[in-house]
Amino acid sequence: SMEKTVASFGLTSVLPAFVKDVELRHFLLGGWGVMSLILISLSLKRVLFHPRVAGDDMDASEIRFNRINAMSKLASPFLLCVAAFIVPPEFIRTRYLSVSLGCVLSLLTKKMIVFSMAKMPFAILQTDIFPFIIAAIWIRCDTRLTKEGGDFVLGVLSIWYAYRMLRWVNISINQICTKLGIYCFRLKKRDD
């Protein structure tokens, strides 16, 4: 319990009873959750009040449209998180779920960054999310699928998303280098 942990620091008389009775891992998980909520709310504030989204020279309808447009880019990551939460932990090893979810979120993040830097439109629903969502629904609904089968599906998904990410990055780098006429990760041959 937390009581033993904080006793060594002399804080037992200062902390409320409900904190003393909580296990350290649950206390740290709660702290991580609070920090995540703070970061999420500050990120949303930054997006919703950015000058390009809600500038002083814009009317209310334009600001509303810009805010909805900005928030819609988070639809794919939100659906992925919902899909991850519909899979009961007793059906799979959660590490496999975390790795495959991390791979697909990493791919989406890379795409968002490159598309925003290039000032290109970014689709609200990315097609890359559908294999993960389908797998999550399959693991949740198929009673014949064993725990090992669910782990296998998520392992295959992890490999698939790692391949997709590396392939997409390779294609993007080649297209950028070709467009700009530069060499990335190699030296230009000398003309002697």
C-alpha cells in the first residue's frame, strides 16, 4: 500500500486515508491519467483557439466550421482508442493490443505531420484504421477464437502496421526527394 511507501518519507500524517490505502501502482496510474487529461485539454485548447482556426478577423460561422474541421482530424485516432477498449483483457494479452495500436497510431501521426507540413488535405477517416477495428470486433464477438488466436491476430496486425509504416515513409521520402531534387541518406556522385 501507499502507507508503507510514504512512511519512509514521513508523509503518513499529511496524506488523506484514501490515498494511504491505495496501492502504489494504482496511485501512479491515476497520476498518469490526470496528466494525460491535462495534456489533452491543453492540446484541444490550443487547436480550438489557434489564430488560423479562430482568428479575430473571422465571423462566428467561419470559426465554428474551422473548429469542426480541426477536430474532425482526430476521428480516426478516437475510433482506434474506442476499438481498443472494446476488447476485453481476458481475451488477449494486452501487450499485443498495445503494440498494434501503437504502430497504427504512429503511422497516423507520421501522416498527419507530413500532410500538414505539405499543406495537403488529411482525410477524416484513414483507411489504415479499418484492419485494427475489424480485428478488435472479431476478437470481441467471435466466441470460437481462443486467447492464442487473438494474440496471433494482433501479432499479424503489428507486423502489418510496421510494414505499412516503413513502406509509407520510404515512398514519402522518395517523393519528397524527387520533387525537391535532393538526395536523402546518400551522397550525390561527383562529376569529375
